Amino acid sequence: MPARRPNGEAALIYSRIAGTGSYLPEKIVSNADLEKLVDTTDEWIASRTGIRERRMAAVGETTGDLAFHAASRALEAAGVAASEIELIVLGTTTPDIIFPSTACLLQHRLGANGCAAFDVNAACSGFMYALGVADQFVRSGQVKKALVVGAETLTRMLDYGDRSTCVLFGDGAGAVVLEAASEPGIFATRLHADGGYKHLLYNPVGVSAGFKLDEPNAGVRVMMTGNEVFKVAVKTLDRMVGETLNAAGMAEKDVDWLIPHQANLRIIEATAKRLKLPMERVIVTVDRHGNTSSGSVPLALDEAVRSGKVQRGQNLLLEAFGGGFTWASALLRY
Ligand code: UT7
């Protein structure tokens, strides 16, 4: 017997992606541009990370602006009006202001006033966390259409005197519209965190801990012990791939595309190897986008959809890993 809603309708127990969208700021910052700022080389950045260029938001352009463009494109692709959206979950670690949430600012700008709207801060796993949360709302029958966004202006909190971090990150946003469906859709999502790793990747500035305005570069510093993060990321993503396949009742061979977090090409290659997927079945944008944190997975997804690589009916494994540490995944049929 299918589950019933209070009004007697059969519950639609899955969520599926009805449409995707993304947005990148216009300004391109190449590795050569960064060579002029810090002691680095295009060769070092490209060989250690796979990054060749990244985008930077214009002065006055905010995370909410990027989110608005990405969300508008996702709504258009889905053929859904903003007024039909019942939930907005936005992953970001660089909100426009401390409050209201960027999700609330976005909701008003889209004209979706009245629906639930909130941000999730899970650093680079922000979009994956947002997707996992929205999927639960749809599966429980509470909402039929949800907007899920990952948007960041990470360049705003970089120290352009620190070569170990400033070459890695970029700005961008991606979004999906989820809708209730009688068939998957999303088979499984997995969300995890281990706050014991805070010291390896963090920004020390905050409200309750103090803004520390008297310190040099206050408020603009991502602190990272990159090589330690790298090792834990590879091991953790390896484990999570197995867990996600099990949760979805699938094997490696069932995955058509890996759409990974775009932090480092070498981490992406390790995850592809674990999945026994050739790199031709992996969506890579890190070379052009750098690490856009919460923006990275939905940007890669939208690019793959719009380029015609990802087709309806194919199985996609999405995953991300970031500060917290947090890590999260989704296995879905597009
Ligand atoms: O999205 C959130 C999760 N974040 C990640 O997944 C990032 C994971 N980590 C990484 O991607 C890599 O660890 C990095 C790309 C950050 C660094 O690559 P690495 O191969 O782990 O290098 P390393 O940190 O061990 O540094 C090697 C050397 C050091 O010099 P010495 O001590 O060997 O003389 C660094 O000072 O490279 C030096 N270095 C640089 N050299 C030129 C660090 N940054 C730069 C740079 N240009 N930009």
C-alpha cells in the first residue's frame, strides 16, 4: 500500500531534479595573474591542483546575486514559477550578511515569499547538505517543489598574500529544482561531519568568537593545512563511495557519471579510480572554476546537463568534502 497524505492522495515518495542552473561572475583570474601577487607558478598550481583559472565576483556583487542568477536559470529549465517553490535551502559559507539568511534574501528577490527558506553552512559540502535536507522534505510529503542552491564568494575571505590558499578558490553558484515524483530521482543521500578536524581547515573570525578586527587580514583568512586535508579527503571519499552505493543498492558499474566536488584534480582522480570509472565519465570543472566550495557540485552538474553529457535516465554520483570536516553524497537518476 502506498503511503497516503492527510488528504488521501498517494504520497510521492521520491524527489527528482526537474531543472538545473548555474552562474559564474565575469572576471577571470588566471594562474598568470596570481604569479604577479604571490611566489607561485602556473606549473605548480596546474600540476598540484589541476586549476588553470577561476572566477572572481565584481566589487559589490554578492553571493546572493550569484545565487539569484543560478536559481533563475534552474527555475526556467524546470519550467517552474518561483511562486510554486515551497522550500529554499541554500548552502553557503559566505553569506551576504549575517542575517537574514541568503536564502531569505534570495526568496524575496525571486518572489517566492512565504515558503520556508534557510541557509546551511557545511563549508564545501554545503550544496550536498542542502540537497540531502531538501530531499527529506520532499520524501516526507511536506513539500512538492524545492529550490536547492550552492553559492559562494570565497575570494572575499582569501588572503592574497598567502600562496597556499589564494590560488585554490573561486566564486560561483549552482542550483537545482527538486520535485516530488513516484520514481527516483534521488535514491540515497549521505551526510557526515567530524568537528575534530576543525584545526585543519577553518576561518577563525566570527561573531561570538569575536571579529578580531585588530589582527592583520582579519576576516579574510581561510586557514588550511592542505596536505593533511588532502589525505583525509581521499580516504573519506573512498569510504563514502562504498557507503552510498550500498545505501542505493547499486554497484560501481551502475554509475554513469561521477560529479565530484572540484577541489583538486588528484582527489577527483582517486575517487574515480575507486569507482572504476574512466575519467571520460567524470565531470571536471576545477581547471576553469577552481574550488567554489558549495558552488562546485551544482556548477559541474549544470555544465554537464547543458553540454548534453548527462542525459535523462542516467545515474549520477555526487559528492563533496570540506571544512568541519563535512562530507556528503547523493546517488540519483537524472
Ligand atoms: O574543498 C575543501 C577541501 N580542500 C581540499 O580538498 C584541499 C586539499 N589539499 C590540496 O588540494 C593540496 O594539499 C594543495 C593543493 C593545497 C597543496 O598541494 P600539496 O601537494 O599537498 O603541497 P604541500 O602543501 O605539501 O606543499 C608542497 C610545497 C611546500 O613547499 P616546501 O615546504 O616543500 O618547500 C609549499 O610551501 O609547495 C609549496 N607551496 C607552493 N608553491 C608554489 C604551497 N603553495 C604553493 C603555491 N605555489 N601556490
